[in-house]
Amino acid sequence: MKRRQFLRGAGAATVAAGTLAAAPAMAAPDFKWKMVTTWPKNFPGLGTGANQLADMINKMTNGRIQVKVYGAGELVGALEIFDAVSRGTAEMGHGAAYYWKGKSTAAQFFSAVPFGLTAQEMNAWLYHGGGMELWEEVYDKFGLIPGAAGNTGVQMGGWFNKEINSVEDLKGLKMRIPGLGGEVLKRAGGTPVLLPGGEIFSSLQSGTIDATEWVGPYNDMAFGLHRAAKYYYYPGWHEPGTTLECFINKEAFQALPEDLQIIVRNALRVANQDMLAEFMTKNNQALDQLVNKHGVELRNFPDDVMLKLRTISDEVVAEEAQKDEITKKVYDSFVQFRDQVQKWTAVSEQAYIHGRSLS
């Protein structure tokens, strides 16, 4: 497995020096890049994460690369960014790999699949378990270089206007839930509904849908979903550690000198970790407000419901893996890593958290 390069030499010394010396004035940019995103401009966490990544690259390169961010619809549509970067209309794209299932079934394994990897496990697979090499292989035919650029952590199960006390309660449930999670709900007897973010609140409030998933407390409270549903269920079995991505036009990246390539790769790593830390902090704060200020009823899915959803999820994901050779290759790596790492997770993070919660 090839090792990733990290900042070293004079660049690292400058960063380490911090405030010891004033930073030189930024030079005129050698490379002017456009970053297109799937997020509304300045959308909390996701859109602002793209902004922060662009700003980091601008500053770390001392202005030699200047990245300008475009929100969804400003330059191209939200779901047009993959093609835009592939053909060179923009140099960078910020989104989530499961949006490109239509381009490659394998892509969704690099964002989130039901009952997949947690954020920490996902980063381990990508950086040290062969995942990143597979991701690069999948995107190479599109002329793109992918990278992890954020993670939401475990998401919430969603907002419901009816209680879920058993598997029977899933039958007939109309829920906004896309992707593989939607297929799992369908096989459990529910009705998945596809809705853009802007229509979720009104559809939930009017009863057009019975439930919806979005992200987690941080983003859900900003959408006002607590005003449209009574019960807030956890955990987000369908998105246990969703990786956000930044992909780069391969020709544009290869045109950079080596030092700038290293800086861009490391900026993505920093952004990946920083977004996860932000979501952990903001979700904690928002959940406290939702429960203690707005009176939201927090509920966990019953064990029999989780077991049923997991069984169906395993079937759905395995079926996806049979669609083509590269997806099967990614699936085999993903599942092998998950089955191995969950043993360590059980005796480390999981055991510690259990012990910490004892009373």
C-alpha cells in the first residue's frame, strides 16, 4: 500500500513556527480554481466546510492557489458538479460520493451504506485499509482524484409523527429517505419518498410524509424539523459515519508542482477531521436545545426493529455488490475491514462508552 505524503521541510517549519514570524504577503495566484458544491451557499457544516477548505488551501499555499467556492446552482446544479469537474468546467467539487451511484455503483461505499462503518472506522479503512486506493481507481476513469473532506459522524434515525415500537410500525410508513436506506425501508414494508431539502418541512408538517431523515441535531434544528414532528429517533442506521468528499480534476491536479499537490492533499485531511469535530460539538449543543428547550421526545429504535433493518440492509448491500466487478472489489474490501475492525471497536470504544455510562 502506498503511503500518503505529509507536509515536511520548509512548509512544515513555517506552519510550526506559528506566530513566531509574520506571514509574508500573499503572492498573485499561479492557479485560479473553482470549487462547485452540492450544498446551498454557506449551508451550516457542509457548505461552510467547503468554504473553510478553500480558505485553508488559499492560505497554506500563500495565495499560489486561489479557490473560489460556488454553492449549488450558482455555476452548475447540485447534482451536476461531478460532470462539471470531470470535464474541467471547475477544478474541484464538494459533495458526497453516494450522489454518483448512477455513475458508479461502487461510489456509495465511499460515503455511507446502512450498518457500515463509523467515522473513525471509515477513516481507518480509507487511509490505512486500502479504501483510498480503491476510491481513486473508481474515479480514475472520470478523470477525477477523490479525497475525504469531512464527516458528519453517526446521523440520527429521523423525525417521526408516529411511534415506532415494533417492525409492524414500519409498514405503510411514508418516509423521506433516499438511496440504499430507502430500499431497506421499502423491503421492511414502508414507502420511501424522495424530496429535496427545501420541501421536507412542509411535507412533514402537512402529513404528506409521516417521517423524514436529514442529518443530525445541528442541521435538523436549523431546518426547524422539531416544529413538524414529535418524535426524534436514533441511531442513524442508514448513515453511521457519512464521509463528505472533495474531488479534483486530474489534469488540473497534475499541473500543480509537487509541493502544492502535497498541500492540497493535506488540506483535505485537515478538513476531514475538522468537520467531524464541528459536528460532534454542534450536534451536542443542538440536541440539548431540542430536548430541554423545545421539548422534543428522544427515542431509540427498539432492538427488533434494528435487527430487522440490519438483516435487510445486508441483503440490499450484497445485491449492490454484484452489479459490476469494481463494485464487488470495493464491497469485498469494505466488508472484510468492517468485520475485522468491529472486533476492536467492541473491546475499545464500545466497551469504554458502556462502562462510562454505568450508574
